[in-house]
Amino acid sequence: MSTSVPRRATALIRAAAPPSAVTAGLVTVLVGTTSSAAVVLAAARAAGADSAELASWMLALGVGLGATCIGLSLRYRAPVVTAWSTPGAALLATGLTGASMGEAVGAFLLSSVLILLSGVTGWFARAMASIPVPIASALLAGVLMEFGTGLFRAMHGSFGVVFPMFAAYLLVRRFQPRYAVLAALLVGIAATTAAGDWGGAAGHIRLTPAAPVFTAPRFDWHTLIGAGVPLFVVTMASQNLPGVAVLRGDGYDVPVSPLIGWTGAAGAVLAPFGAFALNLAAISAAICTGPDAHPDHERRYLAAVWAGVFYLCVAVFGGTIGDLLTAMPQELVLGTAGVGLLGTVASSLSSALADGGDREAAVVTFLATASGVTLLGIGSAFWGLLAGVFTMAVARVRLPARAERAAG
């Protein structure tokens, strides 16, 4: 009797925490966090966040992701992995320049409420159908242009740090693509340490828990239209859409609307604390949905549950993570963000230009968004979207038969 209890306990632990699932969950969080934390830092800096507010961002994002990963995966017995919107953070890094934290939170709240409504009402499919894929992809590529070029601009000022990161990314990507960004970050940290470029802030990093910082939302229409609406579009098109595709591609036919609705609800509740956008994960989700996570297709949801546990750890130590991000020199931030978004830029451009009939509209969207132009206080992401839709509408107008023959 005395030996049967430990055996049952051991069996329960093995069933709840198979090593492959725990490892997959940990790798999912490491890849998702290290590949895009620098982009979150850039967005926080654009909104004028201080170190305490940045720590609150990490706390809110970690709590939101942990709760949705664990809750949704257990509810549907499927590996539902959520993530913060990396493209959304990239958009905010340019769209929030000059905005206050309250105005930024207003944009976060608007985007999350729109995502919630998309899930509750079933708008998701209709909303995505109304924004053609080439336009959404070109919008994303234009937003990320600044980060792509920033990678090479950073080499000019800190070649000894950024070029080794770039080289490590290219080499590791050939053999282990999932770890390419992590390898680049580690090389960058080592090179920065060797060069002594961390500065005085690195000496103040302590293992401290994060504390929530509440910011009341302010609804400035310039920020709502210039950042909030594009954040919703980019999050839905570049994150939730491929996130659903990953689940369906690996044989998990889960209802989409509740997944979208719950990420929007969590984002709306946590927006005043810095959760700018929560969504279904795409790239990192594949780590939990594949056979490496668990040989049994029906048990892979445990990997996503463990990813949620590790995201809660990120939340608890958000203060330490915030200090680390704050201590990162600008070149290391640009290098990490640049290599972390190279794949997204490539896939976005490929998708934007794939359809010959909509190619001109996609190019207009890309150029207008990448220009960084601001009109009426509204950022370029909105104007790029508007310019692309207008170009597509004009291109699809059918000419009278006589005019068509003359044009031909």
C-alpha cells in the first residue's frame, strides 16, 4: 500500500507533464519571447513607457497568454497557443510616436474590443473577406520595413555586434530554423558583453516580480484611427488567420469564434495594464501541434498548457525581463528585431505580390505604409490601407465595352 501511492503519484506526474510536452511548451515561450521582445520594447518606447510600465506590459501579456493557453487548451483538448501580436507591436512602434500612454491604451482597448466582437458575432470570416489578403499582407510588409532596414542601419554603428547576429541567424536557420532568432540573440548578447556596451543600466538588474501599473484609457481619434484600427487589421490578418490555419493543418478542428472572442476579451481586460494585443499564435504554435510535442495527437494539448505555465512565469518576473530589455543597447534591440522579423517580411511580400491582378494595389499599400507619412495626425498604416483599397476599387471598375476596346 505504501509503495502504490508514490507509484500513482509518479504516473500522474508523467501523464500531466510528459517531458516532450514540457520541453515543447518551454521552447514555444522561449522562441516567442526572445524573437519579439525587442519589438515590444520598441513599441513601449514609442508610447513613452518607463521601466515600471514596461514591466507591467510584460506582466499583463504574460497573464493574458498564460490564462488563454491553459484555459482554451483544457476546454477544447487541443494545443491552442496564444501570443502577443509581434506585427502589431511593430506597427505600434511607429504609430504611437508622440502619443501618450493613455492614448496608447485607448488604441489597445479599441483593437481588443473589435477582436472580441469579431469572435462573438462571427465577424472574423466576413472581416477577413472584406480586406483582401494582398492588401493586408502589403500593409504588414510596409509596417515592418522600418525594422528590416534598421537591421542594416545598426550594422553601420555597431558592426561587431549586429553582423555576427545576422551571420548566426543565417547559419542556424539552415539547420534548425526554430532556434535561429534565439541563436542570433545569444550571439548578440555575447558580442555586446565582449564590447562592454551594456552601460550602467545592466548593473541594476534584479530578480524582482512585476507590479501592475494601471493607465486610464484616453480616446484620441487620431490615435484610434492611426494605430487602433490598423492594429486590429494586422492582428487578425497576420496572426489569427495563420493561427487558425496551423491548428486546422495539424488536424485540430476547434471552433474558431470562441478562440478569437476569448483572446479579445482577455486583451480588453488587460489593456489598461499594457496588453496591447493577444491573438492565436502561428509560428510558435507549430511547436506544440507537431509530433515532437507528443506522439499522441490527442495529448498534444498538454504542450500548450505547459506553454501557458511558462508564460505565467514570464508574468511573475516581468520586472526582471523589463530591466533586461531596458538595459539592451539600441543596436542589440534593432538587430534582434530585424532578424526576428525577416521571415515575416519575406512571407508578407510573397503573399502581397502573388496575385497578379491585385499586385498594383498591394504595391501602393506597401509604399504608402512604408513612407511613414502622417496626414491629419493619422499614421501611415491607415493611409496605406486606404490607398490600397482605393487602388483596388479603381482597378476593378468595369469599363464600357467601347472604352475597353479603345484601351486594348
